[in-house]
Amino acid sequence: MSTNPKAQFKAKGIAFSWATGVAILILAAIYLGSGGLARFDAPLAAYASATIFAGFAIAYRYLMWIQRPPTWRYFVASWKLFLKPKRLVANLFKLVKLLWNNIVAQKFIERRGHSRWIAHMALAWGCLLAFAITFPLSWGWIQFSVAANGSDYLVEVFGKPTISFAPGSVIGFFFFNGLNISAVLVLTGVAVAMHRRVFNQGAQAVQSVTDDFIPLFLLFAVAVTGLMITASYRLMGGANFSFLSLLHAFAVILLLLYMPFGKLFHVIQRPAQLGVAYYKEEGARGEQALCARSGQPYQSKRHHDDLVEVMKEVGVDFGDHQNLSPLEKRKLIALNQLALKDDAPFVG
Amino acid sequence: MGAKQFYIDPSRCIGCNACVEACAECDTHPGVSMIHLEQIQRGDTVQTTPIICMHCDEPACAAVCPADAIKRTPDGVVQSSLKPRCIGCTNCVYACPFGVPKYDVAVDQMMKCDMCYDRTSVGKKPMCATVCPSQALFFGTPEEIAEMRGGTPINKFIFDGKVVTTKVHLMVPKGHVQLDVKPNVLVRKSDLLIKSRV
């Protein structure tokens, strides 16, 4: 995607087509997965609609994002490197390691700070757990019925009976409280993150309401209204249940509609970090670019050449200056200042 | 009185490292120093220079960022990469014409000088400028700099024909309006000494 209006129009067209495709795919998945809507849970229709819209908007933003010149170059290069037949097996092993370190255990966040890591792990896994439970339910992919013995719960996936469990069993506890557990995880994460945002001076300087607080408010609203539903039927004899269900649905739909536009979109962007890892690995194996001034290697040749092209595409072409290492670039500011002073004893 | 600006003058740098230490006190990146203090040509001269982010009006680092992670505030400060977005590709590190961004391997993120945004956004001096004994790093009004210095502040740089304007100013001798950054301006052994002794 460039600043050229024609190219931008084309990029938007591509993004729109893919986004429409994704929305249709979700609709088809709902229709087929719920046995032609026979198993579709009508009260959850609002949730399902919100997921379709979110799918559309996320796909649109994703496509617009990867079409930017630097992103597209990395996207293509890292997929090519990953799928190289010679290295595919090694790459798959590396993928498992990368997934574990960066996505599951989020080790790079742990190295930024323990409380930040605890907050992020709680938020990430709380949200993912909740999505894993609610998406299949609202799409009519999973439903519960009564097992043959007349008392156990039977889990049906795509209409096929799978496991069954007694209501009072441990597995039953986790089934019934999955969303409560995820709500507690999310609230823990929100609390730790909010503490940092309120008391850390560095965070205060750079944070903003739209980028940093609104996602936390939304997550808080979803978790609290969700827990209130549980409180209503467990502790309050079902008082205000329908109002609370509506309130919760409202909060969840707001969150789903916000997903594509705000900070939470990073969940979709993050796998690009894995692609870059392959790009760097290949770069380190290959030829290195040598600094035109010091003669020292400073960057992989592949990265240097790609970056030069990207810089031309985005209109920041520094010509031969790009053949210098960052170290030499820094020195040159002082050297060129010195050259200006000619015979003067000092700059002043 | 004009608004406070950041002025750097490498020729005043005495290489004391005070700025490097003070930088790590900044609340937006506690414990990590973002400033570069470089020796220019060790065999020839004791000259050193601090390099802070110049905060370009159209930052190359942001333009080449595949993750769209580098943002410029309305008051012209180019921030460190956004943590949720940065994918650690180092495009910015190599695209910056001043060689400023630092890539931290451990946290897989680019961080850089944000002009002590916690301080300068509320009118305080950046940490480095508060401690620099020779005022190679100076934060003050244009009137103050005009009164105290003989040189002229410029914020227009040329890199192989490409013009870059910045928020931070570099002090140059009077009569100059820009800095055309040439790689071969003073390179060979003893050039610096010969030049400055003439």
C-alpha cells in the first residue's frame, strides 16, 4: 500500500474482499456447524452477530496492515523462509519452541517485569479461555443434553455426542465455572495492570485513555457483568437475571466491536514476531553487510537490501548513507559539526 | 520567551558519562540508558559525542516499521515502540539516519530516547540535560541559547540529498543553516588533530 490514491483504493478493495470472505466463512461455519441452525442457540444470536462483524473488521484491518510496504516484505519473506522444503522440519521444531516461548509462556514480557507478566498472562489466558468456551457455544457448535442414564450431562460437538459427566463431578465443576474462572483471571490482570497505570510515573507519561484505559475498562465490564450473572442465579435467587444477561451481552458485544480497532488488535499482529525470528535466523546465516566507513559487519546483507527497497517505497531514501552502520552514523554528526567550524576554536 | 527546546553540541562533550547514567533514571525506561556516548576516533582524538533521538518531523523509523509501532506525539516527540506491537525486526535501528534506536534482545523490543517524556511533557528538563556539566546537552528557550552561545542552532540535516528536519537542534558555527552529513568529511588518521591545530 502506498500513498498513491489509486494504489490505496486497490489495497482497500483487496482488504474488503478478504474481509467479506472471512465474514461469509464464519456465517457458513455457523450454519454448517449448527446443523443448518437446528442447534443454534437463539438467545446467543447477538453474540454470534458481533463475532461476524468482528471477523470482518479484523480481517479488513489485518489486510490493510500487511499491505504496508515494510509489513508486506516481511510477510512474504518470512513465509517463504518458513516453507523452504529443505528447512521445513527444522522450522516446525523451531515453531514449537517459538510458540511456547513467545505466545504460551510470553517470556519476553516476563523479562520486562514480573507484575507486568502476571497481569498479561492472566489477561491473555483469561480472554482466550473465555473465547474458547463462548465462540463454539454462540455458533451452535457445542451444546449440552442429557446422557443415557438420565442424570449426567452430555457434551455434543457438531451434534455428535462426546463426553458425559455427573453434575457434581470435578469435570462438571470446571465445565460450569469455566467462564467464572476466566473472569477471575481477567479481573486479576486488570487489577495489576490498572495499579501500574495509576501509580507508575513512566506509564502515566505515555498512556492515553483511548489506547490504554478503554481496553481495561471493557475487559473489566465483561468480567464483572459475567460474574454478576453467576451471582444472580447462585446467591440472589435469579434476581435481575434477564437484565444482567442483557448487560453482559452489551459489554461483550462492545468488546468484540472494539477488538479490531484498538490495542487488543495486537493479539492478531503478534504472530508476525515469529515470522521475523525466521528472517533473522536466515540473515545471520547469510552474508553480512559491511559498513562503508568502518568496514565492519553490522547487519545481514538480506536485511540491508530489503530495507533499502522498503525505504525507497516509503519515500525515505538516504542513498549511500544507508551503507553505514548505526555507530558510524552517530559519529558522523559530531565529525560533520567539527568540519563546519573550520578555523574557529570552538562551535560556541 | 519561546518554548523550551533541546540543543546538542557534540563539540562541548567531555565524555564524562553523566548523561548515560542519568538517562537510566528516566521513568519511562527505568534502569535502561537510551543515550549513546560515542568516541569519535579513538586513535586521533579524545572527542566524544552524546547522541540522543533528534525527534524527526517525519521519522524514518516510524515509516519503515512493519508493525506500525512507532508514534509521534502531537508535540513532536517520537516515542519508543509500542510494546504490544513491536515485533523486534530492527528496521528502525538501521533506517534511522542518526543511528539512534536501540534493540533490546531480552525483551525483543526497540526502545529509544523519548526526550524523558515524563519530564519534558510537564516542562521539566530531560535527565541528561540536567546533569551535563558542559551543557553539550542543553534544554532551554531559544532566547537563552542565543544569549549564551556564539553558534547557531539548526534542525535541518541532509543525508545523501534527503532533507530531514528535527525537533532537537544541533549547534553549528554562525552562518550555517543546515548540516550536510558527509561520510568522508574527516576520516583518515590524524585528520581531526590536523584540522583543529591549523
